Amino acid sequence: MHTYLTSLLLVSGLAFGTATASAERLWTIGQNDNQATGFALAPNQYKDFLAHDFGYEDRYFLVGYSEASKDFPYVIPGPSDGWGGTGGTSGWRTHETTILFGINQKPTTGTWKLVIDVLDNAVELPPLLKVTVNDKSWKFQLPAGKNAKSIEGDLSGTQEHRIEIPIDNACMQEGGNEIRLSVLEGSWILFDQVYLDSPEGVRLQKPQKAFVRRVTAAPYEIEQNGQHFQPLLVDVEELDKQPNLSVELDGKSIFSQRLDTARYVFEAPMPAVMTAKESRYRVRIDGKIVEEGTILREPQRLQTYADYVDTRIGTGHSRWMIAPGPWMPFSMVKLSPDNQNAGWQAGYQPTFENIGCFSHIHEWTLGGLGLMPTNGKLVIQEGDEMDPDSGYRSRIRKQTEQAGIG
């Protein structure tokens, strides 16, 4: 038998307010049946999570295209779950589930509401859930679950939690939108249902051959054949039959490319401007308009090839020898942050939101002497990566993190 709990702000801080009376259900994943049926791997195949390539950054559920029974797992492991590919020697990592959806026209006013119906979660090491909607994030520390075997399909005695997040209209985007669910600390979480309420009149896009995630003006310029251009960045997922993508700016074609089977961020070249200028763009897939809008073009700095490098790639589980910081002079000193616990394949895991220390060597299975500036009461233990407050670790705002060369 189930017991149910709706967690409201005044009770537990897990939910915030209510939607407006004019709200409409925009999309739903799963059913409100207090079971995990309908989701991939349900009710008990959690150990096959990695075998089905779930949890990685390039895996997604696209509303109106994907199927929950194939593309949305009933569970997300936490960093402490060995079946999620982590351990004391292999290093700890986080997993995420990404939801993509597109809207044809964004309303001028109104409030959105995202609801995550948690069927149950780990009894020991309950999860710290991070929810990101486009560029805004929330974190929720769930209480201990009621049945450690619910992940195996035994739902007796489980206690459900309903997380409600009101989203300001300014956070949503006309065109593509992204929601990411990830467990930063602790153990697993099970889903009953996830849905989004929108202001009245919002309509979903119906993806077919490709899905445009986002269109933005690049904060830089590039040089081609002696001319400067400010790229229009088109982030697109190919879905079927490798269609042709084309981009227009103020009625003129500026880019055309046949898509291959993957995700791409194309640089459609907009002529550089000396002063700010607003322009209209259109994105077509096989000639059909899939997104259009206005873009602000402004003078920007010139981009070099080195500026494209993200030094965080490959740093997690790297046995300490791949580090994001500068290596100089001539790689003699490699000052970089570390945030994984000591282990054979540890290093700097970019999804962790804390830093343990900065060390100077970073060679084969060796970080070096760690240094960390602190204040307040003297603490001499670094602390655990899954419990940042247990030592002198420092939390970090990932939104402002940069990891360029040098």
C-alpha cells in the first residue's frame, strides 16, 4: 500500500507555489499511476542503465518524438551507485536525463509549472536532485525513501514526493527548450510522472527530420577570406533521413548544410557590424521553416582556434593526468583544481559542484600537494566529494565557470 505526500513550500521547501488558473498541460511523460510502468528499464532493470547508454550528455528525450518506454529511464543513479558506473577505483560521476521540447510561439505573460512526481528514492544516501530549465537551476534534497527494494519493483510502503517548480515566463524560449534532471549527491531516484503546465494557448512543435535546440548570436567574430563575421550559432539535432539545413538573415541565404546523424552547433556567418543592429533570421529544414525570430548583432572580439577548446573534456576519471588548468612553463607545473576523492581514476569531474583543492603536478595517478584557501575555523580534512560540507571543500557556481587555454 502506498502513502502519498505532496511537498509544499510551507511544509518542506520541495515545491513552490501553484500555477495560474489558465494553465494548460503542455506535455506529460509517464502516467500518474504510482508505478514506474511505461518508462524504460521498468520495473527492475536498473543494472542495465549503462548498457542502454542512459545518463550521458548526448542522450535525450524529445517530447513529441521519443517514446518513454525506450528513451526515458525509470531511474537515475546517484554518484554512490556502483551499478551506475562509479566506484572507489573508477571514480565517481553524475548522470543526467535530458528533456527537449519546442514551442511555436512564446506567450508575452504567464507562469509555467514543472512537476516531477518522485515515486521513491534511496533510503540510505537520499539524492540531491538538480533541475535545470534552460539556464536556470534549482536543487532539492529529498528525504530518505521508504523502501530500499522499490528500485527492484517492490513498491510496498513507498512514499511519493511531488516537486513543483513555477517557472517565470522569461526563462522559457520560443523554439527549443531543455530540462535536465541530475543527481549531484547520494543515490538513486525513481519516477512516476513528469509534466509541464504552460500558459493558455501555447502549442508544441512536432519534430520530424531535425530539432533546433537553440539559435543565438555568438559572443565573438570569425575571419573568412579577409572578412569578419559574427556567427549565428544554430544548435541542431538530426532525427531522420539526414535533411538539409539552411539559414536566412534578413531574407538572404547565409548558410546551407546537409545534416549527418548527430548533434551540431553550426556557425552561420552574419556579416560583422560596427554598431548594434537587429536582424531577422529563419532556419529551414528541407525548405520548411522550423524556427524564425530576431537577433541582436553587435561588434565582438575576434575568435581564435584556441578559444574553441574546453579544457574540462576528459578530466573526470583521468587518473589525475588530464587536468583543466594551465600547464607551464613547458608543462613543468600543472596547477589545476581537483574535486574527486582519492582513487585510481580520479581527477576533476566537471559535473561536481565543489572543489577539493588545487594541486601542482597531475601526472600518472598523482595530483600532488593540494592547496586550498579557507577562512573561519581551522579544518584540516578535505572532505568527501559527495558531502562538500564535511571538510574545507568549496562549493562552486558552475554557471560562471570557464576553462579556456592558459
